[in-house]
Amino acid sequence: MQCDDVIWDIIGNKQFCSFKVKTKSQSFCRNEYNITGLCNRSSCPLSNSQYATIREEKGQCFLYMKVIERAAFPARMWEKVKLSRNYEKALEQIDESLIYWPRFLRHKCKQRFTKITQYLIRMRKLVLKRQRKLVPLSRKVERREKRKEEKALIAAQLDNAIEKELLERLKQGTYGDIYNFPVHAFDKALEQQDEESEEEEEGEDEEEEDDEGVGKSEFVAEEELEESDLSDFEEMNKLKTSSDEEEQDDEEESSGEEEEEEEEEEEEDEMKVETKTKATSKSKGKSPANGSTARKKRAYVEIEYETEPAPKSRAT
Amino acid sequence: MDITEVPVSNDNKGKKNEYKKPKNKSVTKERNAVEPKLEPKLEPKLEASETAFPPTFSVSEIKNKQRRHHMFMKFKQEKSKLKLQVKKKKKKEREALGDKAPPKEVPKTIENQRVYDETTVDPEDEEIAFDEGTDEFSAYFNGLTNPKVLITTSDRPRGRTVRFCEQLATVVPNAHVYYRRGLALKKIIPQCVARNFTYLMVINEDRKMPNGLVLCHLPDGPTAHFKISSVRLRKEMKRRGKDPTEHSPEVILNNFTTRLGHSIGRLFAALFPQDPQFVGRQVATFHNQRDFIFFRFHRYIFKNEKKVGIQELGPRFTLKLRSLQKGTFDSKFGEYEWVLKRHEMDACRRKFQI
């Protein structure tokens, strides 16, 4: 015989109920047919022979009813009624089916049905909005990629690469006339080429560049220079490679123009001396004598005599 | 341990073991009660070492940790000695030969060993030149349009992402930051086009860190999706300079060799105005190394024609390309030109796509 009180007495508070979930303040019922979800005498589907629930399947709501007449037939115990999609009509259906049933069950059924329809509406709305796609990360892969990135960063040598690129652009002249260096770079490159060729052949290249040098020397008209110095320059035209002279001319030009920063001047001077030392060191056979004479004369001519010792350390 | 042992070491080991024998015996006597098992194992080993080494002997077969460790260290020392000897010999030979010595061997790097990619762009390739003349960036490269960038984030950005966006906006000239506020990208794209924006940048955020970048070139241009890693904001930089000025920076694109790399490079190049202002002395670098694109923003100064000093301003981050899609942003129905497929592409260590 089905006796609800006895059942509730057992599973309610005293002994074990497998659907019961106890928390500090309240206990819940995990039974799928429970109408409120709480573990109560009136909400327990096991300890109520006459019971009704609303359940939802794939967006369709059904009313389930259980009566004591079918308590002996578990397979047929729950009567399933499909509810209409229309909210009001469905409520009427519930009323109709649960006529003469206890107030509590009727009320709770309608409440549950309302809640279900509300969340179904919200689901449908959300699908239309932007969905956030969660992409699972694989920890191994992420770790590997991190390591690869570190290694790639080390291999990249970014600072060097950037500096090289900038210097390349400077050499190619993309910066135009903003910086006064470009001519130096060009001359240096020329000079190096010349020295290499000097070692092989004598004189031919010099003459060509002498012509260039002559063209360039016209630009020089410095206050520092005196006529005697000019004549020295002309002599040195014949003696040295004109690329050096070009440098000197241009350096004087630039140093004359840019008297703003001493550093630049010093640097240029250092470079100038450096290049001289370079020239002398590189051209092994040809013109050490010339170079030395040039340097001597140069020392008298310019004020930069004082900075000679510094660049020597640099050149070596 | 490898079994390929040089015969020299064998003798040494034999000698060592012989020396150790008395030690062994005393130890075993002590341990008799405790570890009777060890004894039978030890004894055959001792016997073997005494007479001749079986060729399959390896240091790992010695059960006692101390002894094993000792043997291993000895083995290692032998190895390094041998190596040194070989090195010295080689050096002597090289000196002896003088000029005729064979050239020094270049060490193998991943860049050296990179599998040749058949889509590597040849600078004189006509087809590619033609392609580039008629692709979506041609308007920019012909000087018709000026870049105008819209930077936004995913929903509800956290402080770090917001600051990152702001800093990006200072780096890229003519950039505007807007809050997302739950708008759908597909809806804001036509609005952007109407207002003459050329680029849309969306920084995706996860767990309070920016981790993704969607770069969409606007009048139906390609959309690239990147993964961002190691973001460093301005205040976290060491020895950084003052804030970047309003001058348009120069752009450096390094190592974009393949066809895909070429298109990505153009994508980046079109972010910045065509004529950089050299007065500002600022340079933005996109450097590709092993499929990671490193972004840096520097200010440079030429000390002389051989030296340039650079000072890092601006944020830095690394990008890894995840997908390149042909039209504007459409993740479901878009036509993907290239998608990162991890299993295929990560299989070979020497193969890179960009």
C-alpha cells in the first residue's frame, strides 16, 4: 500500500534520500519531476501520490501528472500532456487538466511554466545576438609557442637589425639633405675602394678622383684658411687621393656651418684624423710619406691638432 | 647512455673499477645484512670489469648511485678531454695550412636550415608586381588614400587593454579609439566605410590581457587575425624616451619573404602615411623572425654615418598570424586565404610560412 506519510517520514528527515542535496540553510531535491526543486513534504514527488509537474523538452513544454490509481504501474505512472505554444492557452490547459487538484500544485505548475517560457524566450534572443566563441587552448602548444617566441626574439637581434636598416637608408640617401653625413659615407666608401685599387695599380684612380676633387674644392671658402693653406691644399691634391681631400673640404664646410654643437665637430675631426690614419695605414706601399706630409701640413692648418691623440686609440 | 664508447675510456673504467674493488668489498661487507640482493649483482659486475668489458656495458647499469655518479663524471671528463685534443689538432692543422685552410664552418641555425618555401617572393617577379598593382592596397600605394585607423576592443575592456589601445593610437598617426559597447562588427564596418576609415583594429581581450588583434582593411580589404603576446606598455619599458610626437614615423619591414609575408607586410605598411616625416626621427619596426612578428617603436639619432643610436619609446608586442581572410570581417562565411593549422605547420621545425 502506498502511504505517503510513512515515505516522507523515512526519506524526509530521518534516513537517506538519494535525490536530496543538503546545504547549510536549505535542502534541495534533484528529482527531475520535482516541481519546486526544494525538498519539502509537499514538493517531494516520491511522498505525494497525487503530483503534477511541468517539464520542457527541446523548447516544448509538457504537463506531467501522477495519480494514486497508477501507483502500481511505474511504466505508466506519469501522464504527459503537451501544452500549447501560446502562453494563455497553455495556462488554460493547465487549469483544465488540474481542475479539482490541490491549490498548491496548480499554482506551482503555472509558476514553473511561466519561468520556463521566460528562459526559452531569452535563449532565442541570445542566439540572435553576437555569440562569444570559446576557443580551447592547449597548454602544451602554448608553452611550446612561448618558448619558440623567446628563441625567435633572441635570434632576431632586433636592435642590430634596426640600426643596420637605418644606416642602410642613410647610405642610400632616403633622408635627403637633412643630415650632413651622407657625403662622408659616400666618400668613405669611395676612399676604401680607392685604397684597394691603389695597392694594385698606381696613379690611375687618383687622377680620376683628382678631377672630382678639383670640382669639389671650389666649394671651400673658409675663413680659417689662408692663401698659404689653399696652396697647400692644391699641392695635396696632387699628392693624396682626392677623396681624402673631399672629406676634409666637406668636413670643414660642415664644421664651419654647424658651429652649434662642439661634439659634432669633434667627432668629425676625430673622424677626419681617423680617416687619415686609416688612409695611411691602409695604403701600404704607396703613400705613407705623402700621408705623413699631408698630416703635418694639416696639423698646422687646422685647429683640430689638439684632438689627434684621442682618435689614435680609436683607430687602433 | 650511448653505447658508442671510445676504446680509451674502457681501459680507464677497468682501471677505475680495479682501484675501487677494495672499497667495494668493504662496503659490501657492511651492507651484507641490509642489502643481500646487491651482492650477487655487484660481484658479477666486478668480475666482468676485472677481466674485459662486455661491449654492452654502460654506466647506467651500476645500481649504486654514488658509484654510478662517479663513473659518469669520469666518463664525461674523458669525453671533454678527447674533444679538447681534437680541437687542438684541428687548430694546429689550420695554422699549418695557413691560407689554404678550408674556410671556417658556419654553425647551423634555424634560419640557415630553413626549408625553402616555394612561395618566396623574388624581387623582380612580374606577376607579383602586377598583383600588387591591382590589389586592395593599390589605392594606398598610389597615394590616393590616407590611412585613417579606428581602434577598438572586445566587450568590456579592462584597464590594461584600454591603455594599450591609447598607446597604439599615439604610435599610429590619425588613429581614433572608440569604445565597443557591445556593437556587432559587421554593423560598424559599413559605418566606418561611410566615414572614410581605411583600417579597423580590434584588440581582443582575455583575462585582463590583450591577446588577439583583428586588422581589417576597410573598403573590402583583407582581414588578418593575429595572436598578441608579450605586450609591454610604455611605463614598463626600461630606459625609454619621452612620449612619441605627432610626426609620422618611418616604417621598417624585415624578413617578409614569402608571398603571404608580402601581403602581410603591405597590410602593415598601409597603416602608416606614405610620406614619413624624417624630422620626427621615429621609426616603427615590424620584424618577422620564424613566423613571429615583433613590433617595436624607436626614436633614432645618427651620431655619425657609422653609428646610430636608438631609444625605445612606445609599446612593444609580438604578433603571430592566425588567419588571413579575403573580404572584410566575416568569420563564418568569409573566404580564408590562409589559416594556421597547428598540426600541419608545427610538425616541421624548419618550415615557416611568413
